[in-house]
Amino acid sequence: MEETIRLEEIALLQKQVKKPSGGKKKKGKKNAKKIGQSSADEASTTINEQQALQIVIEDDEDTIEFLLLTAKRTLCRGIVRFLAALYQAQVLSKPQYKFTSHEMCFLKRFETFNQIRQPPLLTHDDFLKGCDFGSISSTVLIASAAECFTAARSLLEEIRNKSRNVDELYCSVSKEDATNLIKICVGNSLFLMKLSQSIARQDTDSLSASLDFLDNQFCSIKL
């Protein structure tokens, strides 16, 4: 009888010893699941951050392209107004052709775009109307041109700052070209000031103009 009681006590002790060890195993499985889930979350977060960074870089590339287009358009407007002010001050005179005409030069220049139907091509008459500054004083022209050069310079400096985060292979303008365009804006602004001072002194006869192309499309007009 006593042996039977001892056997029952031993069996009961064995069951008590097995219970905590079984609990530890279950707890280990839960910890493993938590660690695996945490690693998966971290990997997912890293992927999302990389995708977001790629989107930001692509947005910067598109932004730079748009800013460059706006800067070139603004710079072109400034140069056209600068030239108009020089014509008004009689520092420059329009060339007189013997075997051709201004209209023919215009048509040949835009001939390449004849295959494009939309938008319609600019006509020579509309071009003349857009370039007619006869009713605008030289003071207003110079002020307007100066605003254009200042705005273009600001846009180009913004482009140069944004291009630091973009691979040059995918950037629509190199840092060197952006710097050259900024120099053109600065140079034209300075010579505009010189023209304004000469007009105020009524001393434009001593001025002569020359073109300095730091860029293959845009020039600085030196006086």
C-alpha cells in the first residue's frame, strides 16, 4: 500500500516538473513570432522609405526641368527688352538686307516647325506685334528687363540647389550650364544699369554693344 502511495506521489511530481517546461516552450514560440513580425515590419518600413526617397528624387527631376523652362523663357524676355531699349537709344540699328528680308529670315528660322500642326505656328505679323515696343519708354523697358534677369537668376539658383540631390545624368541641366546662365543674368543686369545711366546723362553716342555667348543659346550684351 505504501509503495502504491509513493508511486502516485512520484507521478504527481513528474507532472508538476513537466508543466513549467512546457510553458517555456510555448513562450519561446510566441517570442519567435514577435521577432519575425518585427523584422518583417522593419523591412517593410525600409522599402517604403526607399520608395518615398525615389519619388522625391523623381519629383526633383521634374521640378528642375520645369524651373529651367521657366528660367529660359524669362531670360529670353529680358534679352528681347534689353535689345529693344538699345534700339530706342540708337545704340543698335536693325540690319538692312539687300537680297532678303526680315520676314524671309523669320520664315526660314521657323521652317523646321512646319510639320507640327498644333499649336499653330507663330506668324510674322504676330511676331512683329509682340516685338513692337514703340509705345513703351526706355525707362520702363529697362526696368522690365531688369526684373526678368532678376527672376531668371533666382530660378537658376533654385535649380542649382535642387540639383545637388539629383544624379547629373538625369538632370536636365548641368551645374556648369546653370552657373553660366546665372553669369549671363548678372552681366546683363549690370550693363542694363550702365545703359540707364547713359540715357539719364543723354550720353548714348559713346556706347557700343557686343554679344558674349557663355551659353550656346543665350548671350550677355556688353556695353
